[in-house]
Amino acid sequence: MVGPPVIARLAASVAALFATQSRNPELLRERRIALSRMVPLLYTILIANTWGLAVTFIGKAPSLVTFYIPVVLSLVCCVRLVQWWPRRNVVPPPEVITRELRSTDRLGVLLSAWINVWCFTLFPYADDITKGHIAFFVAITLLSSMFCLIAAQSTALIVASLVGMANFIFFMMTGNANLESMAVTLFVVTLAAVVIVITQNQHFTHMVNARTEARQKHEEQGRLLRMIDDMPIAAMTIDPASFVITYANKAAVRLVEQLEHLLPIKASELVGTSTDIFHAVPDRQRRIIDDPASLPFHSRTPLGNEIVDLQLAAVTANDGSRIGLMLTLAIVTKEVEAERHIWHLARYDALTQLANRSTFHEALRRHLEARLPAALLFIDLDGFKLVNDTRGHRAGDRLLVQVADRLRSICEAPGASLARLGGDEFAVLIPHSEDADARALAVRVIGLLSEPYDLDPGQVRIGASVGIALAPEQGETGELLLARADIALYAAKSAGKGVALVFAPEMEARIQERVLLEGQLREALQDRQGLSVFYQPIVSIKTGQVTAREALVRWYHPVRGWIPPSEFVPVAEQSGLIDALGEFVLTTACRDAALWEDGARVAVNVSAAQLGRDLVAQHILSALVNSRLAPDRLEVEVTETALLDEGRDVIGDLRRIRALGVRVALDDFGTGFSSLAHLRLFPFDKIKIDGSFVKEATSRPDCAAIVRAVADLGRRLGVTTVAEGVETRAQYACVREEGCTEVQGYLIGRPAPNGEEDELEMVDSCQA
């Protein structure tokens, strides 16, 4: 039993046979042209066959059938021919052709109906002979019409179906053996004609589609060639068998013109030349080309003073077979130079041309992986920041270049690696080196780097400290060896700079203690446990009254006891805790000072690390508001070293503090750089003379002269001068005699918690 899917497929197949539309417009046009060529022959055959049959029945059948119907048919055919003639060479658009083919189908139905009706009308008037003539007319007309309508397959099949089937049935029903035999023959021939029509139509369709596809491919190839020819990339096609260039676009010709002085041919001779001209070793390139697995292939070939980039790829057919090769060329000399420059920048320091950190780490890793003994020298310049700050970064750069040149001159051991790790830090890896050799080299480095440098104008001196770590006993990895060399360097700087130290385990222990101290200080700041503020009085020499008290931070650790500020304040500065520590001291000092009955000012030290970030003024304002302390009762003390950092707006911070009504004092005057310039940059309210001058003023005339000069300068500027570090009555008498305004020191009063002072009695005894 035939199912619905089979019936649906059969119906679709039949519909396809009678379809007039096509997805290929070219096929529609070719069908129309072929049909147009057959139209005169079709109409001629129809007229001839019609009159041939009509003449046979003249006198036997009515004139309507034998004369008027043929005349009408002839007129219709002539009219159609007249209409066809002007349009015989015109190819309309595809949609018009589709409408014409549908119209042809309708004419096929009318033609079939006419043949059937006319023949059936003539049949009663026919004898045995003329009946055979009718059958002959049907066969000839049917077959000739089908063959003339091969280009319009649907119309030919309509005629075959309507005429062939109708006459087959009609003749089979006559009961005439001859006609029945002719009907069977006509049926078989009609079937054969249908097969021929369908087959020829398929061949015609295949031929047109193939021609269309070929033309499209040709057009695509033409467009592709035009595109390739206009491409800015130099491209050539190569015959894979002979390695001969078969095509070269305009860009390739222009590129070869630039290389003509390096090639044995001219650009005009490029096509037809072997690709061997681009290779120093042609045989190697040919072997690569012969191996399909090596493609695509990319190489950069030096050609004289130029570098040519060659990229070779296979051109394959639809079945994957290789039909050709595509070669692209480019002159990449500048690009290669830029890549080399970038590679150099990635591996070497741009200023000193020494290896950079990453390159040194790589060399260190390779050496340690070989398990060879080595010494790592970690070098840091002493005093470089001062030169950089006072003379400018350009002078600092020139100084670093000279340092690198000096290091190159003495770090010449075979296999040695020298690098600038960053800033003013350098490293040297000496292979096969022992402790004594490393120390000797470090001493030479320190001595050479400590000699004067010519920096126009004038000369400068700096120093160097060196930390040494030995491999493999002090580190089997680059990170560990560098870390321990850094620890040794830190110890060398702490020991007074200008020295070289080899790593020792106790150095690492001290670093760990410092890290532990930092963590404990952080916890103390968070919990406010153990931290307190002591106050040391500052008194007027003239009146003996306490004018101010300097706030000094103190830290009592439950295990270690009292930790000196000289130990934990630098830790706070280096770890970033100085802001929190300074805010604690400032807040506590303002709150305590607000309760003092004598109305003395409170002096608070501000670290250099706190200045230049526009934060100190905000903290001061907050502390004054919360404590309700008058701004003129607060003094902020800054050291000269804080003013040396040109990278931050320290003076701007001081001006903002002054704008709040707070006094500003210059601490440790005389120990910094260009002190008089600082007095000119900012109008300080107070100058504190460093205790080192005061201590020796009674025994050294030069120190007494400095105290006297500063006191005189303060008097002329209208600035208060404070002598720090007064510990004896002789020192007190000296600074009073030299003209200092105020005095501070253990003689006057030691730092003590708030409310535990005895300075007035000591002042009275001094004045007595």
C-alpha cells in the first residue's frame, strides 16, 4: 500500500516537471531564446499539417470544418508570428520570461484542445483511409509540437498529456483493429518523446547551469585578480612544479623595483622568473615548497642591506589538491629594527644600557639551575637622592650613566652579569666566586663609586653600600638570593653606609624583628594600647615662664617595656603607619593642651612623610575643632629634610597650616641643606637650633658662633629661636649669653606624662 509520503514525493516530482520558474535567471533566458527560435517552425508545421488534413476532407465534411477552422488557425498563427518578430532578439527580465512561459502553457492547453476537438469532429466523415490520415495527423502534430517545445518542458508535457492520452483513449474505443494498433504505437512513441523531452531538457538545464557557473567563476576570478592586482600587498602566484612566477600584481612589481639593485633581474622580467632569486639557498626553499606539510611557510630573508618578509601558502582546488602557490613579499627592514629595539628595551635599561631586572632574574635563574657557586652583590647608592633633588633629574640621570660605566669597568669576570634593578639600585652576579673574592670586589665597587663625578657645573660625591649573598649556601633560588642580598644591604646601610656586608642569619632575624615590631605597632595604633604622649617644656629665657611644651610619643610594650621612638618612628615612616601615629599624637596633644591652666602652646612634630599630600592641614583642623583648642596655641614642627622633596608640595602644606592660624617652627636648624633658602621660602615663626651645636657650644668656639649667628638671624627676622638639648647650667648660660629666646632640654625638664612636670623649679634654679 502506497503511503502518504510516497504520494507527496510523486506529486512533488510531477509538479517539478511542469514548473516554469527557475532559480537561475540565465536558464530562463536560454529557454526563452531556444523557444523563440522554434516558434516559426512550430507555427509552420501546424499550418502545413492542418491544411494537409483539411484538403483530404474537402467535399466530405462541412466547409466550417474543412475551410473556416483551418483559416482561423492559420490567421492565429500568422498573428502570433507577427507579434513574435519584433521581439525575437529581445531578452526580457526573468519575471517577464516566467509570465511568458506560463502563457505558453495556456496556449499549449488551447492547442491540445483544438487538435482533439477538430480531429474528433472530422472522424465521423472519414473512411478507413482518412481515419488513418487523422491518426497520422495527430501523431505528426503531437511529436513535432513536443520537439519544438522542448525548451518549454511544461508546455510540451501538457500537449503530450492532453493530445496523446485523449487520442489513445478515443482510438482504442473505435473497435477498429488498425486504429487500436496505431493508438498503441502512438502511445509508445509519445512516451518515448516525453522521455526525450525530459532528457533533453535536463541536458539543456545542466549545460546552461554549467555555463552559468563557469561564467560566474570566470567573473569571480577576474574580480579576484583585479582585487589582487590592486592590493597594497605584493603578491605573486607560483607554478609548484617549476617554481616559476606566473603572475605578479602591481604592488609586487613596485616592490621588486625597490630591490632591483639587489636582484639579478629587473622588475619587468619578474613574471617567468624562478623564485630562487629571493633566496640565498634556493635548494632549501625548494625542499620546503615540495613538502605540503611545511605550508604555509613564513621566513625573513636578508637581501643585501634589506630584510624581505616572505610568506608562502598553497592554493587548493575543491578536492584539496594543490593547484598553485601564493607568495607575498614585504620589505620589513624598519619593522625588524623596531622589533629589535623593542626587544632591547624589554631586556635592557634605557638609561644605562645595563640589563634590567627581568633579564637579570633570567640570568640568575639559569646560573642557579646549573648549581654553580656564585656571589650576588646588591648595590645601593648613598646620597643619590640628595643629588637628584637638588640638581634635578637630568643631573641624576647623568650620574647614573657614569655609575654604570664605572661598574662595567670593574665587573669584567667571565660570565658576570651586571644589571640596574631600578632607581639607584644595581646588582652584580659573579660566577665561581667565594666570600673573600666577593668582599674584595665589593670594596673596589664602593671605592670606585665614591670618587668624584663631573656634573657640569662642578663635581659631586656620592657613596655606595653593598649587600652580598652567596649561592648556593645562602639561597638556591633567585628570589631568595636577592632577598638575602637585600637584607645584607639594609644591614650595611644601618651600619653607617659605605660598607659591604655578607648576609648572616642574624640579619634576617633583625628584619623579622622589624616586621614583628611593625605588626605590633599596627595593633597598638588600632587598639590605642601602650601609646601615650609625653611633654617636654620650652621656657622663655627672659621670663622663665613655660611658653610651650613639645609633644613626644612614647610606646610601652607589655613584653619589651619602653620602646624608644628612634626604633619605632622610622618603622612607622617606612610602613605607612606614620599618618595614623601622627594623627594620634596631634589629637592627644590638642586635647591635653586645652586643659592646661597656664595657656602654654603645644608643639607637635610632623614627619616629612606626612607632608606634601594635602592631609596634614585637614587633620590639624579636625583636632582643633574636636579639642576646642585655639589655633594660635598649636605649633607644628618640621625638619629641614622635609623641605628637600621637590616632588611634593611641602611649602603648600605649610601655607595651608599657617592659614588656620597655627604656628610653624623649623626644627633641627643647621643640620639640613641650604637653611637660609628655606627661611626665605617660608616665614617660620620659630627656629630650633639643633642640640648638637648647643652641646658643644661651651667647648668649641665654632659651635658657639653658629648659635650666636642663628640667634642674631632670628632677632633680625623677628623669629623666636629655641636652643635644644640644654643639659647643663653652663650650656644654659652660653645660649642665654648668645641671645637665644627660648630653651629646651633635660636641664629645664624631661619629657613626662601630662600633669607630671617639675620644670618651673628647675628654671628658677637655673636663673638663680
